[in-house]
Amino acid sequence: MTDTDSKPKEQAKEPARARALLSTADFRLLRVALASHAKTTDDHEELAKINALHHRLGTYG
């Protein structure tokens, strides 16, 4: 008969760190593309969304 309580409990392993999906260069490229698109749109609502996204991407790159 074996005593299962005498076995050392396995320590919980921390999950591996997530890898970055986009590089700093990717953020710069997206900002340039958004700026180019912003120059060609006349829709004020879309332009506001583009500007907000452009700003948010700037905080990462």
C-alpha cells in the first residue's frame, strides 16, 4: 500500500510569457499608412477614428 500524501506536491508552473505580435517597426509602418489614408478621406467620423488609432499606435512605437 502506498501513501499518496507523502509525495511532494508539484509546484504550479507560471505560464510562458506571451510573444509580441507586432514589432516597433510594424507600429511605425501602420502609423505611416494611417497618415496616408487620413489625407485621402473626407469622412470626419472616420478621420477621428484614424487620428485616435494613430495616436494610440504612437504610444507603442
